[in-house]
Amino acid sequence: MPNHAPPSLPQPLDPPRRILLGPGPSNPAPSVLAALARPTLGHLDPLFLAVMDEVRPMLRTVFGTENELTFPMSGTGTAGMETVFVNLVEPGDRVVVGANGYFGERMCEIARRAGAEVVRVEREWGRALDAEAFRKAARGQEARAIAVVHAETSTGACTDLAPLRAVADECGAFLIADCVTSLGGMPVELDRHGVDAAYSGTQKCLSCPPGLSPVSLSPRALEHLRGRGKPVQSWYLDLSLVASYWGSDRAYHHTAPINMVYGLHEALRLALTEGLEPRFARHARNARALCAGLEALGLELLVAAPERLPQLTSVRVPAGIDEAAVRRYLLEQYGIEIGGGLGPLKARIWRIGLMGAGSSRRNVELCLAALRAALVAQGFRPKGDPLAAAASA
């Protein structure tokens, strides 16, 4: 007789507490974690529908928009990216995409898989894109969309959205913005910049665990969606269907991640309670302190100050230093996680995130002290006192 004895069961989960100072996820605020643990309701329960109704206006405020179609998609930031492209782009459409980092490259690939003719706007990783580069690539020809990563998580470079609306108008194009790392940590202002479609994630500056992707479409983009000749290629990501659930119809589409919506509700509530301007100022202030401390150590920053994100700083790895060993030292000795490089920057940079609840003076000082110790352990000789430099920044 075969032996059907049950296998030994694993122990209950008990993950350690980490200080997440990488490119995401960030540490959620305690009240966000508490919200995730609230009793699960049905996805059509009137009390849960009331939670949904509170999430949407808060999300519109953080996005800086009056767009009616603004809500979180079920899925992480890449789900939001794919949502925007499959809803607005059809086979044969021309799409002009900024490719100055890993996530710009991902936009190119998703647009290609949607059947678009992709025109790449390339620049060295670590540099922002400018309107003239898009204008030169577009050559004034008709395009369905111009797409850009507002805050490039792979490098820490920020591309200004303000001048891109004029370029899009010259091509009759929608303006698409990846706001995964910018939302909640710096001004996004979709309406002011004329952005037609944007998406983000919950795990960066909103300090909610990963699992939802806020999206927003302008009335013009929504009109295009409603007038499509062919259905959206993805049933699950079809915004015209999902909007019927988030709107007044409450039509069943899929079972929403109830407790994740609770978490987002609390994360948005915290952001608006703090105030967006004070929140943005906090991120900028702590970034200045971090950068001053890193430079006092004798480290070189990847992105020039005018193009640098306040919530993500990329640091060049000094010659002779094992970058993976530094990250391992931080994790094992201090419980701190920072990120390594991607693509052509692999093993060449560290990425340090100060996002949402994690953007604090305490984390700046802890990161600088721990990084100094990790570098000294490999024989690196710091130039100066990083904590003193951070304090005076």
C-alpha cells in the first residue's frame, strides 16, 4: 500500500522586521498594516462599497486630477502599465516611448506586444529626457501616444512632464505617464500637465504593500476607449468593464482584493492628513540630507542634482568594492535593505529609497552609518563625517 502520511507542516510565518530602503516596497505605516487585518467583507457588501467610494476622491487628490475614471486596478504597478497600453493602443498605432531606464524599456515592450509601432526616445541611463528629444523622435507625425516614465525607478532620474503636452498635441497623441515611484512623494499634477493616462503602484511613496495599481484616464482618453472598433485585448484589464464595478453600476467583474483596498484607503488617508505639500517637502528635505552624507563619504551620485528624484537616490559603487557584499552586510548586520542596479547598471550602483513612511531623518542617519561601516569593512576610507554633513544639509 502506498504511504499517504501527511508531510510535516512548516512553522507559522514569522518574517523578521526589515528597514526597507530600496527601490520598493517601502515599509507600510503601522496603521496601514492594521487596516489590512480588518475583517474581510464581500466585494459587493454595502460597507465595502462605501470604502471604495472614499478611495476614489482621495486618489484623485493625490494624482492632482478631476478624472472620473480614477481607481486602483487589481495587480502591481506593471499591471497598471499594461492596463493603460492595452486600453489606449491598438495594433498598428504609432507610440513614442522614452527609454532612459529599465521601466522605459518595459513600456516599449508592452507597447510592442499591444501591436504598436514603437518609436524609442533614448538617453543614457541616469539622465532625464527632455521635450526636444521627444519632438525630434516624433518628427511631427501622427501618433497614438507619447509615453514617459515620470520617476525612473532604475536610475533615480525625473523627467519633467510639463513640456510634453505640447509635443503630444503636435502629434495628436495621448500623453501617458508612469507615476509608480512619483505618486505620493512629489507633485504629479495630471490635469495641470495635461496627462491623459497615468498609472502607479501602492508599494512606493504611498507605503502600502504591493498589490494594487492606481490608474487614471482623462475624459479624452475615456472617449477614445468607448469608441474603439475592437474590444480591448485583455478582458481582465479592460477599463470599460472594471469601471462598471468601481462606478455606480457595481457590475461584477472580478473579486476585488478587499483587504488591499482597506490598506490603500488608510495610506491615502495618512497622505492627505499629513498634507501633500508638507509630505513632498519631507521627501525633498530627507533626500538632501542623504545626498550630502553620501558625498561626505566620498561616494559619487549617478544623477545630477537638477534631474534627481527626492525619493530614490542612485550611488555609484566605488572601485574595488563588492556591491553585493555591501548589501548583504547591511541586511545581516543592520536589517537594512537597499537595492542594486538593473540592466547596464547591474553591479555598478546602489539604489537607496526614502519613500513614504520610510522617508525620515532617522532612516537617513541609520543608512549612512550602516553604509559607512559596510564600506570600511572592505577597506574603503571615507572622506568625511556623513552624519555631520547630513545634519547641516
